[in-house]
Amino acid sequence: MQPTAGIILAVVALPFLGAAAVPLLYRVIGERTAYFAAAVAAACFALIATQFGAEGAISVRWIPALDVSLSLYVDGLALLIGFLASGVGVLIFTYSGGYMHNEPGKPRYYATLLAFMGAMLGIAFAADLIALFVFWELTSVASFILIGHYRDESGQYAARKSMFVTVSGGLFMLIGFLLLHWVALDVASVESAFRLAGEGSMLASADAMQTALREQGLLVPVLLLIGIGAAAKSAQVPLHIWLPDAMEAPTPVSAFLHSATMVKAGVYLVGRMRPLLVTDEWVLLFALLGLVTMTITAMLAVTASDIKELLAYSTASHLGLIVAGYGIASSADAHIGLLGAETGAFHVLNHALFKATLFLVAGIIAHEAGTRAIEELGGLSDDLPLTAGITVVAALGMAGVPPFNGFYSKEFLFDATYELAAHDGGLWWLLPVVAVFGSIFTFLYSIRFLMLFFGEKPEELGHVHEPPWSMRGPPLLLAVGAGIVGLGGITATAGFHLPIEEFVGRIVESSLPAGEEAHFSYHIPTTLSPPVLMSGVTVAVGAVAYPFYDGIRDGLRAVRDLGPLRPNWYYNGATALMDTNEIGPQIHNGLLRTYALWFLGGTSALALAGYVAATVSIPTFSGLTVTIPLGIVLVVAIIGAAAVTGAPSHVAGVLTLSILGFMVAIFYILADAPDLALTQLVIETLVLVIFLLVIDKLPAFYGGSKRWMLVRDGAASLAVGTTVMVTVLLSTARTPGVPSYLDHSLKSFFIERAPPPPEHGSFIIDSGGGHNIVNVILVDFRAFDTLGEISVVAMAALSIVTLIAMQQRGEI
Amino acid sequence: MTQFVLAVVLGLLFALGTFLVLRKDLVRVVWGLTIMSQTANVYLVTMGGLTGGVPIISGHGGQGTEVTDPLVQALVLTAIVIGFGTTAFALGLSYRVYQTNETIDLTEVRG
């Protein structure tokens, strides 16, 4: 089935429109904006649901003259990310309605969150590398704003850090994209060299692209560049450092951006690029990256002292699992590649279900118990029975205990690593070993999280209230989803297959080479196979080790705290210079004159350097003849301007300023520009009135400057003035060339076309209809200039209203 | 030649504008900006060459006397209005700065 263009476009556009409406809407409906946002997300979800089963590209002509079109692509993977972004979105907005009660900055919060959702949907459906990149960076910006929501020092540090890591990762990715584009230009079967998916795209001729990449020696650079982009976004070691800090954001944001969706963008990219780039180098890079991340961050999660920190590291760890899954393939045996893709695709779904649930549970705990410290929590199940039940399903899924959902995708990973090792032998045997080793820590911290609800309740915790239903409903629904996926394995063992299998199969196919089909199915293992044994070892060792949790944690903490082993140590070292309060205030000293001086001086220096580099010589002018009227006007203008500079009061300055203005008007008359003169006279009068109105309200401040300051500013001004003089001399001595699309100069083009031609009456298309050429240019040929000009005046008016009227009402 | 004189005058005007922008009295900064934008407009008109007549044609077709460059005039016309918008906005902003900080001394209203 072909996707419907209108629907997919609406899905991407709706959240942005919603975001634009939030500031106004918030004034009317207040906190219920949360439910408006939830409704927008629900609408997107419903629209995406109508496209279920669709596959293919749609293209909307955007600027036909330049052959620019907006193209979107729908397939299993795109639908999955679309469902996650909108579906989890509905729950997160509903949950926010309860959680964000009494929190500051709600309009900004909802607008940003909606815009983020739009950007995420954009990433999911983008069929074009440039569009993908733009949406990708938009999510980074949204994440930056949301992490810094509370605007305290640690929030700002965290926001900067995440922005720095993810955006610079994105820039690496952009270079990778450009290299891909460059290679695609030479591949005959690729019609549009920026098109990633759909007909005539890179993915459609993946083999030819791969051959071309390898021939040009660009395969490894492209892999690395795109890998860095994905790793930065999906918090892979050693770029994971921003994710734990990102927990400064309000908890619904952590659940939405930093577990279910935004961090999935990186693994989405890996899954999307897989058919194009999968090679032996791919396997080496991503299988290793994923498994190393999975293990290291699982160990870090054990060291966590805060429940959100634990979940953040755990998220990085599970993203590692997904990356490892997508990373595993083999050129010799397609079955191994299938297992790898199944791991990645299935775990994207499973992880979103259980991890978003757990974040929302963490939000409930923090909200109701008033603390997030693991040490201070315990025995919560008495007070929060429903939440405890939810946590059992989600945490056991995270631990990979059968029959909960995470178990199945972990089985696929074990199977894939085992098969690859059995096939290739040698060092590849490390893969299954590392996978099991990392999973043991996953099991440990999952159980630790679960034990917040059981065991003894600390005295000082007091009675913990149940949260409102708006906060209990969303995690409950997510946990039911996770539970159904888990049940699907049991029913499949009994011979009854849930439609989830079909859906996941479609996602898997997105990451397989073209033409390969995935008959996806998962079930409880009934025979003893190597992966079952690996799961058994994981759970058994985990269960035996759990009583020694505190000891393990302290041991890991000791290792973790060794400076040079921590990526943060390098990050903080590298950014210390910029972050400290030494350099910043030197550059940004808050004085307008500093900025003006740098700007004007810099521009002058660049202009002069340009003239020197181009070795232009100042044209010679003989004589200094000026007509008498012009001479008088110019002299008066300069006297006026000089008088402004030395004006003893504001009123005197304004009056002398208008002398200059009126002289300019007379100059326009002398320069044969009657329209300009008229405009200038009107505007000058208006400016004078406005100046007088405002100056009346301002104090009669007259700042005396020290002599050395006057000398310094005078010298700087003279330098700028000299540059202007040189520029005027150089540019007026030249006449512009004839544009290539015209057979004569622009000037004669307008002069010829402005008046109505004799053979037509007074109304035609390719000519103007007036005798005043300037007027014709403004309304016919360059009407957009006029539109822009009106917009500027409107914007200025609106801004003044906002600045002054809103302040008087005490709104900003 | 006229161009040379104009170049000197424009340079001087721009220097005076720059000098005003570097002052600490906010109103003077706005004056400086106004002078700079006026200067830029005159510069654009000067670039048109200052030769030829008023760009208004009588009759059909592009015949008749040589006229001056109409395009720069169209551009400057837009620029004058936009300059007005920015000046008005700058004044509104100055008023707001005074309301918030109770001074228009820029050395005291550091961000």
C-alpha cells in the first residue's frame, strides 16, 4: 500500500502548529494545555495508524523551478518511531498535566515538547538526508531547552553539555552525509543524490553505492562519521556523558526524550543506514561499540546513587544493546544478519515500553516521596501498590527475565552473538562473553530498582501518597503494553501468534538488504540452546551476586572515580577554560560599545583586507568640483551631524539630527530622486516626533567622557570612516556587469520594462504599467521588498507593544 | 569630481555615527544608528551614478532622455522605511531599558 502524502505531511506539521498555538492557548486554558498537547499527539498517532502497513516514498513539489521537493518515506521502522514519538507523547503530555502542576515556565515547556515531537516525527519520516539532518538538530535544540528548564547552574551545565555533544556529533554526521551525496552523484541508478529512501534513492541501489564507496576509499570514513553522529545522539561510550546530566530535565522529559524517543534517533539512523553500509567494517564498528557501551554503562548504572541516574545509565546500556544488534551481520550467512536486525528492531520497541514506564515511576517516586536517592528509598509497595505492580512488569522486562518483554530481545542478541562467533570463530567469541557479562549487571541494577518497592521502609520516609490518576494512568498503559509483548511469547509457544510479530517483522525488513523478508516470530524457548544457556547464566549469576550488591557497587565506584578513566574528566578539562568565569566576561562584558567596536572594527578590517588581497587601486579623480547647491547641502549635513555629536542636551541633539535628515532629503532632490525625497521628508518628520515623545520620558542624562576615551573613540571612528570612504570611492567608480540572464544591464532592463509597451494596452504581464519607474519596481518587479518592508514596520510595532504594554501589565 | 567629495562626506558622517554609537548615553547610541543608516542610504544613491534625469518616463516604451538608475532608488526607498522601523524600535527599547533599570547609562545596565 502506498502512503498518503497529505496524511504524512499533516503528521509532521501538526505538532509544530500546535507548538505555535501553545503560548496563546495557555492564556485561555492554563494548565489544561497539557491535554491540548496530548490531543495533538493523539491526532498524530491516529493519522499514523491509518498508514499502518504502508510502504513507499511520497514527494511534494516544493520549489518546482529549482527541482526542490519535500520527500518523506514510510516503512516499518519509520512507523515504529512515529508510533513511539506520538504514542508515548500522548502519555507524557497527560502525565505532565499532573507532574508539572506548580512548576514554572509551562508555556515554554509544552511548546518545546510539541516542537520536539514534530522534529522526531520528521526524523522518522524524512526520506532526504538534508531534511533528516535538519530535524535531527532540531531535536538537539529542543533537548537543550528542556534540559535547561529549571535554569539553575547544574541545569545550564547539563544543557550545554548535551548540546555540545549531540550537535557536534550531528556535524560529523553531516560531513558523512555530504560524502554520501558526493559518491551518489556518480552512481547512475541514484536519481536524486540527497534522497536516502524511496525510488531512485541511495537505499534502492545499496549495492552500487557500496561498491562506489569502497572504490573511492570512502566507506570507512563515512561509517565513522555517521557512527559518531549516532553515538553522540544515542549516548554510546565514550559520548554517553551527557545523558546522566540530562536528568536535570523534568522527569516527563527524561522519559520522553532521554529514553523513549530522542536517544532512539541514533539507533534509528544505524538501523536505517544498515542496508546501505553493512559490511565487515560495519560489524566491527557497531557490534563492538554496542557491546562495550552496554557493558560499561550497565556497570555505571550499578554505581548510581540516584534513581534517575540509574535509569539514565541503563538507557545508554540498552541503546548499546540495540546498536550491537544492528551491528551484527555476516557476509557469509544472511541468517546472522537477520538475527542482528531482529535484535535491534525488537529491542527498540521493548526498551521504549519498559524504560518510559520506569522513568514515569521514578517521577512518581520523586514527586510523592520527595527524594530520588536510592539509599533513602525502600518498601514503597505498601503505599503505592499499583505503581509497584507496574514496576514489577517493567523492571523484570529490563532485567531480561522470562517471560517479560526484554527477555526475548536479549535472547535474539545472545543468539546473534553466538552464531557470529560460531561462524567466524577466533576473537569473535568475545562477543557472547561480553554480552553475558554486561547482562549480569543489567540484571543487578534492574532488581535493585525493583527493590525500592520491597524490603524494609526507612523510618524517615513517612507516608507516601498515591499520585493523581493523570500520573498513574500513563505508566500503567505502558506497562500493559510491555506485558502484552511478554505474553505474546507465551501465546506464540502455544501456537497463537499476536499481530505484534507481523509489525516487528516489518521493522526488521527496513534494516535488511532489499528483497530479504523477515518472518519474525518470538516465543519462550522450549529446548536448551546456547542462547537459553546464556540467559540462564545471566539470571543465575545475577541472583547469586545480588546479596553482595553493595560491595560490587563500592568496588565499581572506586574504579569509576579514577580521573583519567572518566570521559567526563576530559570533557570538564577541555571546557573548563570556557566554563569558568574568566574568559567569558572578558569577551561578553555587557557593554554595548565593546560589541559595536568589535563589529565595526572587524567589518572594516575584513573589507580593507579584501581590497588589499584583490590589489585594487583607488581611482584617480581630477578636481574637486561640486555644484553649489550640492556643496551647501553637504556642508550643512556635516555641520548638523557634528552638532548632534556635541549637543548639550537631548532636545538639541534631536533637533540638529533632523537638520541632517532634511539635508539628506534635499540631497535626494538634487540626485534626481523625487520619491526618495518625499519619503525622507515624511519619515524624518515622524522620527522627530517619536524622538521628542520618547525623550520627554527619559532622564536628561548627559554622560561626560574622559579625555582619553574621547581620543580613543575618535581614532576608532576615523578608522571606520576612512574605510567607508575608501569603499565609496572604489564602488562608485565601477559599474555593475551585465547579468548572464539578461542581454543588457539591470538598469536598462527596468527602464525598458517599466512603462506599458505600445503594442499592449495598459495592462500586461511581463512589463509594468506605469511611468514612474521606481514605483513600478516597488509594486511590480520587487513587490516582495515592499511586503518585507511593511512586515518590518509591523514587527517593530508589535515588539514595542510587547516590550512596553506587557511590562505595564506586569507580564514580562 | 562629485564622487570624491561625496566619499569624503560619507566617511565623515559614518565616523560621526560611529563615535555616537560608542557613547554611554543610550539616546546618543540611537542617534548614531540613525546617522549610520542615513549615510548608507546616501551611499546607495551615490552608487547609482548621479547622472541622468528623474526616472519618470512619459509616453510608451523606453525612449526619451537618459534617466538615472531607478533600481538603487527603489532599494533606498525600502531602506528608509526599514530604518524608520528600527529607529522606532530602538527608541521603544530605550524607554524599556529606562523603566527596568532607571538609568540610560550603558555602563550601568550591563547584562
